[in-house]
Amino acid sequence: FMRQGGVTASFTPKIDAAAGRVDIAIARAGDQIGASGTGLLAALLFDAVAPGGSIITVAGVANAPDGSAVQVAFAPPVTVTVR
């Protein structure tokens, strides 16, 4: 999705396993137009290590090429249960 128009996109994950948090920065180098529409930005894969449950919440911000804020929408939180 972020490679629309042949633009190079950088993907920088920051994983804090102790806090149970993943931050992901995605940028389109030298882009003056931006990406538009809908599409997959990132996918997270988990390896279960023990039974239990957790709530997964996705939140974020986005900016247009000029730096102005762009409204983004995410799915509601989900509960994952490992048995």
C-alpha cells in the first residue's frame, strides 16, 4: 500500500517485549503526493508461549506530505485467547 506510485517506503519497527508494545514507523521517501485509499500497512505475527488472554489495540497517527494531520481509522480492540 505505501509503495503506491513506485515510491520507496521505509518500515521501522520498535519492539518492547517487556511492555507488550510494538511501535511501527512507515515513511515514503521524497513523496510529494502521499498514498491514498485502503490497504494493509502492517501485519503482526505472534508465537504463543503459554495459555492466557490479551487485548490487542491498534492506534496511530498519520501525516500528509505537507505535515498536516490525516484522519485514520482502525479496527476496534480484539481479545486473543490462547488455550
